Amino acid sequence: MLDELLESMFDAENDSKYYTIAGILGNEGFCEKKVTIQKGMLSFYTKEFSVDQEIEGKHFQARSYGHAVILSWVTSQNEVTGMCIHEKEIDRVSRKVIKVKGKDAYIINTKRSDYCIIKQE
């Protein structure tokens, strides 16, 4: 599973990393779905993803804006929240979705931490 991810990672120097992320999440059906967002660290040596924080959200959205990708969702308290990841913070971009426990997942690798977005519906 993570072997496929590591093979599909690339540094998109000439591509818009933020645009690629928003496009893949939209094209692969993550938007408007219930998702689990795991914040943690992907080890390229052990090929494991260690989770520091897990967030549940519904009506997930991914949009490119300026030089960033904006991820937003609705919490269980019906509050809209999200995060903005600037292009300079994005380290690597995956070209495809992987399977995590039988569900579609997408990993965003940044300089400070990594995010695994798992589609629940």
C-alpha cells in the first residue's frame, strides 16, 4: 500500500502542486464526502504513517486559491473549518490515490507534517 504511494510521489517543480492536489481530490470523488483527516508523519524508511491527530469531517472540499490549496469540511458540531496549505510548504505531491484499510486515501506531504485524507463514503 505505502510502497505504491512512495513510487507515485514526485517533486513537481514546474507544476502547480496546490492545483494538482485539489484536482486529484476532486477527480477521485473526495469532495462532498465524509472524510477522516489524519495529521502525522509518513516515514519513507519504514513506510509507515504515524498519526498525531485525527479529525472527522463531512462535506469535504478541496480548492486551489492563489498559490495554496484550501481544504475545508464541516465538523460534528456543524461548524465549517479547514486548513490552507501554501505551495511553499508542500514537499511532495502524489499522483494517485491509495487504499488504506480498503478505503480510498490521499497523502499530502508537507515540510512540517503529513496529512492522510481517507474517504469514508
